[in-house]
Amino acid sequence: MTDVVLVTGGAGFIGSHLVDRLVQAGRRVVVFDNFDPYYARALKEANIAPALATGRATLVEGDIRSSGALRSTFGVHRPGAVVHLAARPGVRPSFEMPQLYLDINVSGTLNVLEACREFDVPKLVFASSSSVYGSVDGPAVEDVTPLQPLSPYGASKAAGEALCSAFARSAGTSVTALRFFTVYGPRQRPDMAVNRFTRMILGGEPVPLYGDGASQRDYTYVADIVSGVAAAVDSGRPGFEAINLGRGHPVILRNLLRLIELGLDRRAVLQMQPAQKGDPQSTCADVTRARETLGYEPRIPAQDGVIRYTEWFLEQQSERAGSR
């Protein structure tokens, strides 16, 4: 078992949950994060505070666009595995700032790969996305479904995978690219759908419903995703491999809203909007490979996960109100 794991983007949503899981498993973790102002720094600091308090996690503030910062961190901490989660997220904003997405998600990934090469890191896990597939009818299968991204964000993740594949072949190391499907849960970014809808419904604001409300997403609870990532850290398969991490059970947007309404005991005020570019009509993961190679078994269906999320959200609201 690898003792020291470096997690880029470790103060973020998925990253902080992974850091908690690794610390609980007895590992030492290096959190490498630049606290990008995409959303509030205070939220990210709160995310990693429990892990830092254990003394088994160390925070390094740095940017993956700086090869010097990465090399210095690798040189000091000598990780045995790297989980590369740091990225500029968001499909829709990527149309407005495509160069920024390429700088962070492609050039930054190249810097991480070069640091892994220089310091002989035997295992890299790369956070990819279902966005690499674009719009797909039926479940996406890793080596069957073509990569046809619909946005600069999706294209940047496909490019990151290509770099990882080339690195694995040339450096002879083990690289796993995990294609995440619509992750949600506690600590979710404010711009993500479940968080945004929850805030709006609770606040009585109109909820924008793009298209006809019949779009489907393979919503996957963060604890299930983290189980897959943690398993990938320990997988020793040589070379490059892409693996879907989802539930394999898409949820229609209108049904998702009903689950949030149930959790909050509030009704949503819907505001119909035209469909937005870059958004596929449906996403669904075939997780056969994840089951076979990682022992991955998603356990939390949307009807349970959304209720868990709304309970957590209401607790956070109550704590903030009590601290005023």
C-alpha cells in the first residue's frame, strides 16, 4: 500500500472527500491546491480542516501551471502515488474562457505528468469526465463509445487523457483515467446543479429549467466515486486505462427536482429556458470495467443520495444561522 499520496485539487469537493478517506485508511496525504477563486476559499479551507487536524494531511498551496511548485513539492514529499483532480470545471463557462481551460486542464496536467516522470512516481490517477463522450444514446462504454466532446471543457479532458496515455507508454508507469459521471453530495461546488437547485428552492427563487426538463444525468453520490478513486490508487495494472465511474442509472431532470423538493419539503418555482449548448441530452455509464478491475459497486441511489444531501445542506444553513 502506497504510504504518501499527493492529491492535486485536494481542497475541492471530490478531493477533500478523498483526502478524508485516505487519512482514515492510515495514509499520509499531501494536499496540493491553489484555492482558485472559482468559488470561495473559505469553503475549501473548511473542506480540508478535519483532515489537517489529524496531522496525517499536509497542505501545500500551489498551482499546477507552475512546474517549479510541483517539482519542489514532489521533491520534498516523494509521493508513491498521485491523484490529479485539479482542473478548471464547468461546461458552460468553458465556452467563454477556452484558453484558460486549456492552460489549466491540459498544460497543468502535462506539468503533473512531467513531475511524476522526474520523481519516478509509479501510479497516477487522473480525474477525467463523462464530458469526453458528448451526447450518447445508451450507456457509454470505455473502448467502444467514441470521444466526441461538445465543449472546450470536455475537449480539455480528452486531451488530458491523451497525454496520460502517452506518458504511461513512454514512462512505463500505471495511469488510470477515471471518467466521473455527474458527482454530487456534501461540499458540492455552488455552481453544480444539485447545490444550485437546492439553494433556489429553499430560497423561493425561480429555478431555470433548460430545454423540456427531460434531460438525463447519471447522478453519482460522492462516497461511491471516492470508493472508486481509492481503489484505483491501489490498482497495479500497468500502462493506461480509462474507467467509467457512475451509477449506470440516469435520472430525469424533473425527477431530480422532485427529490430535492421532497428533501426540503418545498415546491420549486420553475422558469423554462431554452436548451444550452454543450449540454448532452443524456449521460449514462457502463460500469462493467470498474466492477471487474476496481471492485467498484455504487451503493447509493439518487433517491437516497439527494435526501442525504438536502439534510446536510439544511444542517449547514442552521449552523451558519446559529453563528451569526
